[in-house]
Amino acid sequence: MNNVRTLKKIKRTVHFLFVSVCSFLILLPIYFIVINSLKTVEESRTLSFAFPEVFQWGNYTEVIKAASLVRAFGNSMLMAGVSVIICIVTGAMASYVLSRRQTKLYKALYIYFFLGLIAPVNYVTTLFTLKFLHLQNTYVGIILEFGTLGIPFLVFLYYGFYESIPRELDEAAVIDGCTPAQLFFKVIFPLLKPATITGLVLNFLGAWNDFVTPLYLLSDNKKLGMTNSIYNFFGEHFNDWNMIFADIVLTVLPILILYLIGQKYIVSGTAGAVKG
Amino acid sequence: MYKKKYYGLKFVVPAFILYTVLYIIPTIAGMIISFTDWNITRPGVHFVGIQNYINIFQSKGGPYLASISHTFEFTIITVILKTLLGLGLALLLNKGLKSRFVFRTIFFLPYALAPLIIGISFVSVLKPDGPFNTLLTAIGLERLTHSWLTEASTALGSTMAVEIWRMAGWNMMILLAGLQMIPEEYYEAASIDGATAGQKFRKITLPFLRPSLTTVIVLNTIHGLRVFDIIYSLTGGGPGGLTEVINTQVFKEFGLGRYGMANALNVVIFIITVVIALSMQKALRGKESNE
Amino acid sequence: MNNKKIAAMTIAAAMAASLLGANAVYAAGETITIAAGAGWVKDIDKELAAKYEEESGNTIEWQVSPDDQYENVLGSKLAVGEGADIFYTRSGITMNKYQPDKYMMDLSDQEWVSHYVDWAKEGTSYDGKVLQFQTWSVDGWGILYNKDIFEEAGITEVPTNFETFKDACEKVKAIGKTPIYESGAAQWHLGVWLSGMTTQTEADTPGFYAGLNDNSQTLAGQDGLAKALDQMVELNDAGYFGDDFMANTWEDAPGKMASGDYAMCVTYTTFPAEVEAINPEMTVDKFGMFPLPLNDNTTFGVSAGGIGRCVNKDTKVADAVYDYLNFLARPENLTAYYEARLDLGPCSLNDIPGNVPAAYEDVMSRSSVSGLSAEDGILYWDNTQVGNLMQGMFVAGSTGADVLQGIDDLRQPSFG
């Protein structure tokens, strides 16, 4: 008995060590970014792994002011937040019926959405379209566009997950007298928390990090989000590596927090998922 | 028959409208432009038939064919490695370790960084006198040091490595979501029957994971064929065009104002991707229903 | 949750978003939109704009994009009819890339035009009309050298041709320093070398640029340019660019020159001030400059005056835009501007002198003649793409003639 326990312990230690070594490869470049964000301009110019003489926490307050990050943060939250709700709700609904009904029409519709994963966004003609709708250079326009860009991915992501939910569950709910909306929103949708959180995090991130779409669809700098503020900042201060790295850290932070929160839900959402 | 009522088209309508208006219509408009000589540096737009496509397949006006072949090379290698690494990480971090949440966050971290930021950072990391070579030297592997992004033999490979670094955690995340939907009871039952770890993996994990594996393989392929940001920010298609891919060409054509050609290149990559992705989907998803 | 609730939520969210978007409606005066690359807009531009806003009651709305995206964004927005009221472009031939007749307002009768110095007026003119308000400076790319290192290496004469240039490099190498800092990772910077060399071809055979611009002339077959390119490979083979120069970045250039480990660098004439800012001991007077000596060149390729502001022909606030430009053209504002822009040399307008750097006078005195470089003189020339082809000489063994042919191939489709 003792032997088995020791063996388990060794196994766990090896497991831990192996994962640690792997994560080291990820953390090294990250460390590089963070440590350089805390140096003076002169120190950061050599771009080394070395510790700074004095930690320059002031870089952060300075960059928040210089790049108007508070406003940019609000813009990013608004654009990424609202657009992610739009695409999760519309995408999950569409994907559900597409995966449940395997008729020719529905299969064709699935492929129609799938193509959106592949075709590149055409900014010129999209700008034309938004202009036609009088939505160019507005938050509504960019939110709808971000939402739309997320739909194909979500349809695709959910499609696979719906397949793992037994149809008997639907049938039971129907017999219990659920309306179609109740069936979906009360019975099916909650089962897909892992997928929903995954899609939420990834799409939020996609919108958060996308800096090309706003360049074309939003002109006014005051409406731009955090990622765009970095690039403009980079253009204006291309030698101040410490500031650029500080800006980068600040932009990634909200995403990490979202991921950490999301993780909690992924786990709690799993318990008893398929048991129904 | 409850199907018509419960799985009605009205569930598709909101997504369909948004997607059609803001995505399909602009895309089709772009495809039409690909048959013209629209160049914003000159007045007038003329229909030129398939002339742009002929130019692509003769590499007239840019290294188009070389770009297509680099794109394929990039895609094949990154798809294989991203998927395998992602699966490995997902299995390692699914359960067991107490600290798995911390590790998951660490591996997911690179994906949270915008590709252009990763590019900016890795240009410094991979410099000949940069941290990566310093590290290699420190652990006694000095002969492995390179000027990673600027030597002909390592440039494209280095861009692939950075892309894998960025996306392995993303693969892990989707596969983890898949792993977590496998009911624990199956493993318990298998254990009672005396199944080995390998048998459990083959008979329970893999079949259950197939939908999410399909998802990541297909998406990795699409991402590979559409690669742009990482290459653009790491090498700009250099040195000497050795890492030029289709989308860096598209970007350059747009920069030159040659919208007809830029759109034609977009259509070419689109068609290539559709054919590959749909046949992969069919092959991979098809197997599921045989289970 | 049912369908109605979802719909209501979505609509509410959209409404909240549109409310947030509508906050600028109540400004008293006109709103002037200005599009520019991020590297072109400095703090002083923002300060002057703020001062103008206060004075006039008009609002300035900046539309700044990252430099490498700016041209694409500008082209697209003009094509869709969404161009800003004022948009920046390079002066010189680059203006031709944005259909001047269609998109650019004729500014010839503005008051400040009469204050333009010759190069500024020439660089901002197209078809006899002035199309830009430019507050920049004429500059060119020559070889900056560190006088102390030259002396230490025993170089008594500043190189005047390729042979003496190679000798100088050899002597620098002999004292253990790297002769030339070349940022080979920045493709555009390699392109700068060739962009400066075409000035020599134009000087030897006037009409060369005109022929390239009406597509009756090619770069292929220009033996002088091919030879110059092959000589760059020769320099690298001799080790004069140091190890792994293809990994050198341009952002590092000021620091490297300040370190005193490098003797020379291809750069612009205000560069020594940037070096001094990093290392106060490396003062501006420690540097001199001479023209690119490849193919025994003695000409100095210069810009058409840098960056200028075009006024959109479709602007609805033309009067406000003119008012803003007049405000910027006031001597006190020009003085403030050039005092803040130490990276700029002589002033485009003759009200104030600007900052004429010593290196500029130095390189001009060593040049037989100055003329436009390819970047501002040859239509559809792109230093980045040229540099990408040139990298091929160092990694894939292509020749100078291949590079020239490659540039022709890239330009050809643009003529239709």
C-alpha cells in the first residue's frame, strides 16, 4: 500500500516538474515584457533579461495618462463586451437548430456560416456597406461588425458541442411541455457553459485585440480601444521600450482577469453537465 | 414531429441577417472587384475578366506562387504541432495537479497578447545577441545559436515556432472544454473493468474528444492558411521574400492601391481554404457518426 | 429568458452604445478631421491644435493610424468617400498615388504659399498647382561618420569614391571597430541606399525619372545601379557590416552610433542630435557626412521636403481648414513648432530659418549636385519592397541586376 502511494507521489512530482518546465518557455518572453516595462528608458534600450536598478512603477501611471488609456479602456469594454453578447446569443441559437436538424437546407446554412471562418474581411467593401447604413464611425457600427465577425466561429464551436448532448434530453423537455425558447434557453444553453465561456473569452479577446477593423471603420481616435492606443503610442514613442511594454501589460491585464473568472465557471458548469 | 416547431428557422434569423449584411455582401462585392483592374492610384475601373488570376499563376507583379508554397509549408507544420502540443497540455492539465489552474492560465497567456505585440517582443528575443541565444549559450548549446529571423535556413521555421508558442494554449483550452464534457462515470466503469490508461484514452477519451479535435484541427488549418500578423511583425516577409505568405502579398497589393489584384489573391486563398477545410471536416466529422 | 427579452437587451445595449457615440454633437464651431501616420504627429502638433481649438472654437479630430497601416487606410477611406478634411502624405511623387485631381484641393492662392522656400513649393506642387501645406524640411540620406574613429584608424581623407571608401572601412576594421551599422532587418533602410543611388543616374541621364514615370523606361539594364548593388554585397562579404547585420534594427541605430563601436551609418542629417541625446559626450560636431560612395557616386539624393498636409476636395468645412492652416503658418507658431522638432532641418517657409544641421552643410559641400531620391522622384517606388528584394542578395544569392528586374516587375502592374 505504501509503495503505491509513493509511486503516485513520484508520478505527481514528475507531472508537476514537466509542466513547470513547459510553462517556463511561455513565461520567459512574458517575463521579458514585464521586466522591461519597469525600467528606465536607458535600461530598456538594451532589451535584456536583467533586473532594473530601481523598479519604475511610475511608468504605468505615465503611460495611462500619455496614451489616454482610461478612455480607451472604456471604449474597448463597450465594443468587446456588447459585441460578444450579440454573437454568443445569435450564434448559439443558430448553431443549435443547425446541428439538430440535418436536412439539406440546414446543412447548406451551416456551410454558409462556416465560410465566414475562411473568407478574409474586406475592409473597403465593409466600409461601403456601413456607410450605406449610415453606421460608419459609430460605436453601433463597430459593435455590430465585431459581433458579426464572431458568429461563424461560435456557430462552428457550438455545433460540435451540441452533438454531445443527447437528443433524448430535448424529447423529454418537449414532453414536459417546454416551449421552443424554454427548451433552448432553460434546458440546452445552460448545459453548454464550457463552450459558452470558451467562446466568450475567445471572442472578447478577438474583439479586444483586433486593431485593424477599427482603423477602417472608426475614424475618430477618441473612439479607439486599448490595442489601437498601443500602436499609436508605439508610432509616436518608438524608442521608449519601457513605456511600450507597460502599455502592453496594461492591455493584456483585463483579458487575463476575464480568463481567470471564466475558468471558475468552466469548472462549475461541468458538474453533471450531460447527466441531465 | 416536433422538429419543425422546436428547431425552427427563426432561431437562425438574427445571426443570418447580421452575417449576410455585414459579411457576405461585402465579401461578394470583393469577389466582383477581383475581376476588375481597380487601382486607387488611377481613375476608372474596368472589367478585365480573369487577368488578375492569370497574373497570380504566372507570379506577374509579385512572388505570388512562392507565397502560396510558403503558406502551405507554414500550415502543415503548425497544424500538426499545435494540435499535438495542445492535446498534450490539455491531458496534463485536465486533472490531477492542484496547481492546474495556474498552469492553464500561463499557457493561455500568449494567446491573450495581440499577435503584433508578440511580433514586436520576439524580434528582440530572437536577435543574435538577444535573450534566446544568451539562454542557449548559458546552458551550453552555443552551437545552436542563430540569427533566427534573418538566416535563410531558420527564418520561416522561427515564425512557425512563434505561432506555435502563441496558439498551443488556445488548442489546449478548446480541448479542455471537450475533456470536461466527458462524464467521469465512464472512466470509473472502465477502471472497475480493469482497463489500462492507454485503453481508457483510446476507448473513452479520443471518441469523446473527436468533435473538439475536429474543431481545433480545422481551425488550425484555417488559421495557418490565413496567417498574416505574426509574419508581418516578425519578418515583414523577409529576408529576401523567404517568409512571404499569401496575406502579406494581399497587404502589399492593398498598399499599392491595386485593389483588383488584392481581391483576386483573397479569392484564391479563400477557394484553397474552403476546399481543404470542408474536406477535412467531412473526413473528421464523418468518422464520428460511424462510432 | 425568452426571445423578447434577448431582443430587448440587444436593443438596449445598442441604444446605450449610440448615446455614447453621439457626445460630440454640441460643439459650437466646426469639426476638422485630420488623418495622419502616428510617427508624423508629435506632441507639439497636438499642443498647437489645442491652442487653435481654444482660439477659434473649432474642434480638431485626430485620426491617427500606425505608420505602416496609414497608407492602406488612407487609400481605402478616400476610395469610399470617407477621407478626412486634412490628410497627410509624403510630398513629391507620392501625391500622385492619391489621384490629386480628384481628392486634393488646389491651395495655390493661399497666403502662406508666397512664403514657401523653393524646394517646399516644388515638392508640394503637382501640375503647376500647390496641393500641400508643408512644415517639414528637405533632407537626404548620406553616410554619417564618426570623426574620432576615422582619426584613430588613420583615415586622413574623407572617402570620395568606392575604392577610398573600402580603404576606410578596412582601416576601421583593423582597429577592431565595425565600419558600418546597417539595419538590415528594416527592409526600408536597405531600400534607402538604392533610392539615393538613382539620383546619380538621373544626373547622368536627365529624363531618367520622367521615363520611369511614364513607363517608357526600366530600371533593368542600368549597369551603374546594378554595380552599386553588387558593391553592397562586396562590403558585406568583406565584413564591413559586422556580424548578422540583417538582424540589426533601425530603432537601435542612435544607440549603436552613440556607443562608439560603429564608425559609419547611412542616415539623415539631423541624426547626430539624436545620438547626442543618448550620449552627451558624442556631440553633434563629432560627426561628418558624405554622399553614398557606391559606383563612385558624388550626388546627394534628397527628399521633396518631407510630409505635407493635403486638403480633401470634398471637405465641407473648407473655411475652417484654411483658417487652421493660416494659424499654423503664423511665425510664432512656426517657431514653436520647429523649436520642438529637433529632428527637422531647414524650414519650409522663409519666415524662420529652422535648424540647419552641420551634417547637412557638410554633405552638401561634398556633393557635386543634389536631386530627388527615388522615393520622392519615381512613381510606385516603395523602399520597403525594394529592401525586401535587396535582402535576397544577402541571403539567397541574387544579383544587383535581379533586384532591378524585380523592382520593374513590381511596378509594372500599377501602370495598368
